[in-house]
Amino acid sequence: AGFTWMKYHLSPFFNVFDQMDAIQAVAPKDFQIHLDFTFTPLENHVGMCDQLAERYPCVGCFEDSFEQVSLDKYKEFKLRAKKPVVLHHAPMGFTTEVSMGVADIYMMGHSPIGKAVQASGHFAACHAPFMLQNVGGAITLSMVSHMMSAFPTATFKCHTDCEVYKYDVVHEVRTTTTSVLVRGHAYVNVDAGWQPESRPPRARRHRQQAGRQAGVQGSQTTHH
């Protein structure tokens, strides 16, 4: 149970091998790292990916390995890479790139629901695995999980950052252990008392609380 993937944005200011040494030292069995290059210009990029895949069992995939326009490089890299290659920034909107098969997995980032639904049909027609990345809280996680469970080839993990938000508009009341995450899938025991309660945003919530307190003070003054 728990999270099985973590996304790591590489930077030319840090030694990726030092970082991966530290991650591998504490990574549980079968835990995987999503390496996002974000078009970072690194020397001997392809050779470094080979070294990372060979040295660290936790390396799971490579994202944004080349510039957006380098579709031929993507396809060549996909054929020789030891781990799945993920294409995020698609210059032609996940149309020609998917038909060409330039990557193993495609990632739609911050896509509106309608666009994701439309693209899912093309992914399915091409038998192309894909994932959704929509950053937000529990409502966003619910939306993304629902869409990925409905789309035929949305078989990779999803990414929402839900777990890093301290404040959210959803308050979960748990009476017992109600869900576990297994390889990116959430299994929820609906009989165990999971009660999502919608709450207003934090600022509005504070204004409402202040208003209620002022009302209570006013009524007490009146009674005096």
C-alpha cells in the first residue's frame, strides 16, 4: 500500500547520480522514479539515460528527453532506450506524434475534460498508452482517476500532486482504513465510512467563521 511512483525533475545544477544514489538507498522494492528532463540540455544525454537505467532499479521512465520538434530523435531514442519513453509536450497536439509512434507513453498535461475525452479516442485507435497530469487537490484526483478508469488505453499512472497540498476544499473523515494504492490504482472500501465532505476554500471559510463568531458575540451582548 502507498505510493509507487515519484516524479523527479532533473536540473543541470545538481548531479543526477548523487540524487539517484540517495533515492535508491531508501526506495522500497518496486518503487519507481519518473525522470523528467524538461528539455534540459545535458551532455551525452542518451548515454546518461542508459547508465541510469542500468545502475538504478528504481528508474521507471524518461520524459521530455528532447526538444518538442525532435520527433525523429524521440522515435530513435524509444527504440534503444532501456526504459519507457514518455512524450509530454506534443507540438501537434497528440495527433501525428501518436500515429508515428514516437514514444512508448503519452502524457496530457492540464488538459480540459473535453480535450482529454477527445484525445482518448485517438489514443485508443492507435493502441497507445497514455496518462493524465492535472495538478490540484482531492477533487482533481477524483476527476483524473475517474477519466483514466474510463479511457481504454489510459493504463499508465496519473499525476496530480494532491498529496502535497496542506489545505484543500475536501475534508475526508475516515473511520477506519478505507483505501490503499496498488500500482497507481486506488481501492476504496465504501462500507468502511469514507465520507467526503465539501468545504469552501480556505479564505472564504475563515470569513464565514469570523462572521459566525461576530454573530455569537452580538447575540450575547443583546442578552445582557
